[in-house]
Amino acid sequence: MDQPVEGVLQRDDVKPGTEQPCEEDLLRAHLYRLLAGYLARPPSDDLLNVAAGLTGDDQSELGRAIAALAKIAAGTDAATVSQEYHDLFIGLGRGELVPYGSYYLTGFLHEKPLARLRSAMTEIGMERTPQVKEPEDHIAAVCDIMAELIVGDYGVPAGLTAQRDFFNDHVGNWAPHFFRDLERAKASVLYAAIGTIGRVFMEIEQTAFSMD
């Protein structure tokens, strides 16, 4: 779960660094990758098997959400979840949810939030891979960028200030609303657990960055 979401992003101007993220940061990156992996496309049986092997706890809302995801993943299959994904994000003309920052912030696609995100991506030497047609402000892409900033899969890990600035400008101002909607969506079953994980994780990130 710690590899970049295939085909979403690439970074072209940095050399590998020597700094190693701490264990807490690796766990943060794992959660961002988990969210990105389920939101970029319908999960494969292999990804569902990985989720089924996760362990949560009863001591926190995040732990309970992870345990719920594991239980649901263990009792379903890729075909069932693919239909759920279709109903949520594709549909007939449009899915139940529209997972783009511009839409959540302005009510329309391809608006100024997307332009600002593209500018920020250029500054950090990151770009969308040519074969990907989705706008860069898709929820999976911004989660993937956050994971990249934390662990530096394409180059040098970013410091907390850079992580905080990107989160506040391009994630924290809309992703929490998206994840709440995902929790409550009519089509959500497995994705209700993904929504809870995302919502609680966004709250944790917001609190941590506000204390930095």
C-alpha cells in the first residue's frame, strides 16, 4: 500500500534524497495511499484481500473504521465493489458523487482550484502522466500527492511546512466534505468505511497541522 497509485502522477526534476520519514509519517502515507488506491479506480481482488487483512481497534474512531473496512472487504468481491464504485462515481451520465476539488469548492469542474493545483504541482516538479484523462484535482490524485510529499517516492520528502501548505490549499478545504458525503451516500457499502477513514484522517491531519 505504500507505492504510488499507478498512472496518476509523475515527478521529473528531483533526485532521490537521503532523508527517511519517521514511522508516524510512514503510517500517514500508508493511509493516503489506501484512500487513493480505492478512489482512483475500483479495487481488484488483491487490493480487497489486503484490506481484509488490516487490523483496527475499538479504542478510536479510525481504528473502528479500519476494522469495518476489513470486515466488509473480507465478505465481498471485486465485481460487487466495481458496481458500487460505478454507482458512486460514474453512473449514467454522472455518479452520486463528483470527486473533484473544483466541483466541491465552486460547483463546477475545471475551475480556479484546478488551476491553482496545477501551479502548485509545477512548483514541486510533479505532473499528471500523459495517458491519464482525469483532472488533477480528483480526490485520489490529491491523496497521492500528499503521500508523495510525506515519503518522497519520486524524490526528496517535503518538510511539514510544505505538507501543511499543500494540505490547507488543496485538500483540507474540500476533502473532509467529500469524505462525509461518501460516508452517507446511498450507494456506499464498502465505501462508507472508506468515507469514515477519510473523514477521521482529515480531522487528524487538520488538528496536527494547526499545532505545527
